[in-house]
Amino acid sequence: MFFKKKKTVMQEPEIVEFDESIKAVGISVDTDSKNANKDISKLGKEFAHIKANIVHKDQPWRFIAASKNFNRKTGTFTYFMGDVVTSFEGQPEDLEQYEVPKIMYAKLTIKPKNKLSWGLEIIKMKKYFYSEWLPKSKYKQAKNSRRNRNA
């Protein structure tokens, strides 16, 4: 019996410009393409246990996941996940604060089949965006930009 591997179809990014910067509080992990699936899955489990400590959550609730500090030579990057908040005041000191600046973004939405495939879907999305979509689009990456996802 033969099985044909189903190719993932990536949605076209939605170009958005925020009215104001977005503040988020959460945690991050340093990872690379080889370990991202495992590391992001572990980070998600850790975040599930600490997110109740975040105060001033935006309503309606919003979540952000972002990669930053990508190193082309080593393939390493930092992956952040956190809840969007209205203020950084009073947040637990052991959690990270992350601010998404007010500029134009390509918003990419992923819908993994299950919780275990989040990391893999993120890697596929990043590969599609940076190696296929962005080079063919009329857009270019802003200098000193952070590679953000899901605001």
C-alpha cells in the first residue's frame, strides 16, 4: 500500500498595520530549526502553567508568538510567547516583556492539526514566508525588524 504525502498549503499573509504598539508578557526559548518543534512544544506547556500570573490582560484576550534575533549563519533564534496586556506595570518579574512596534506587518495564521504539531507548523510557515512569499512579494523586511507572528 502506498501513501501520498499531503502537501501543506500556506495561506497568503495578510498585510496589517497596528494603530499602536502591542505589549505582551510571557516567556521565551533560544532554539534553532532542528530543535524548534521540541523546544516550542515544551515552552507552550510551561506557558500554560504560568499565564495565570499575568495581569492587565487585553480584552478580548489575545496571544502573541514571535521569533526574534534570527542568526542566518547558525540558524538560531529566540521564540517568545505571551498574552497581550494593556500595561507592563505590576507584571511578575520572572516574566519577559515584549513590545511589538507600530509598523506594517505580514500576519500569518497557522492552524495545526493538534497541539503536538505547533512547532512543526511554525517552522513550515517561517520557511514558506522567508524563502517563497517574501522574495516574490513587493515587500521587504524592515531593517532591525523582529520576525513576529500572531498579534
